[in-house]
Amino acid sequence: MFTGIVEELGEVTAIEDLGDSSRFRLRGPVVTEGAKHGDSIAVNGVCLTVVEFGDGEFTADVMAETLNRSSLGALETGSRVNLERPMAVGDRLGGHIVQGHVDGTGTIIERKPSENWEIVKISLPADLTRYVVEKGSITVDGVSLTVVDAGPDYFTISLIPTTLALTTLGIKQSGDPVNLEVDVIAKYVERLLGADAEESAK
């Protein structure tokens, strides 16, 4: 489990095409400190498994399913990425519960800079709109954020200077894809309410 508090702005140093998958090599001295084979690291909000590590870098295999359903397939050598290690038991939950399981991708529609923050508008896939509410939580490229406005096919977020400086959301532009993970609690509530409705109909 992650919290959506990015620890490090890393970099893709190599991508090896394996046919039905790819092997990514990523630089992240902070997240690789104390790393072990099989550990999990979230890369732009996608939970990946460490295969090899050393000298501040690690490799992870990314299946075709993940490449197709997330924005990782658009990464290139030199791309910057948000990195986060799983939350340790007993740590503070600084953001919200994040699984590292991307629900879909959105596209940055526009950015509106202000004096001390920036409003970013992002497209929202139709099958995710019911999970996104004003002042609710959403994960964008692995960053835990609060929804400012929830529209029929978009939502907006407000980015403070720290988020702009320390994550990929400070450098992504209109047209760029982003990974989205909605609040898992909303999905469980929907499933439970659906089950109750089915029982009542019997």
C-alpha cells in the first residue's frame, strides 16, 4: 500500500523491449536505499516489482497489460517519473490509501497558473466519473490530490509549489497522459451497495 506522497523525482535510464513486455531501468537513489529483490516501488502510481538494483538504480518488468492500461507505455529514456516506496507499518498516512493499481488514464486539458499555485484540468474516462467527487481524493501519476471540481468528463486539481517542484505534475503539459487511481473506498462501497440491492430484490 502507498500513500501518494512522492518521495523522489526519478528518471528512466533505459527501456528494453522484451516483446510482450518491457524492462525498465530507473534511477532513484532514495527509493533504492535498502531495496531488496521483490520489493515494490510505485512508478507514476503503478506498483512495480524490483528485479535488480544497485548504484541508485533499479529494474522492473512491465507487462503488456500494464503498458496498455497506463501511461508507462509512453515513457522514453530520459523521462522523469514519480517514485514512492510502500508505506511501512506504523508510518503516518500522509495522503490517502493508494494501491498502485491504475484504474485508467486521463489527459491534461489545460493549466491555469496563479501567483502561488496552479489549477490543472484533466480529462476523466466515463467509467470513472462516478468515483470522483468534489473535495474527494484521487491519485494522479502517483500523487495524492484533492479534487477541486468534478465535471461530467473532467476534474480539476490545485497544485501547490512543492508539488509543482517535486513531481512530474510540474513539468507535464496539455496533451500529456497521466495515470489515475480513484479512491478504493468508493469502489468497495459501490460493490457492497450493489450486493445489498441484489439481496433486497430476491
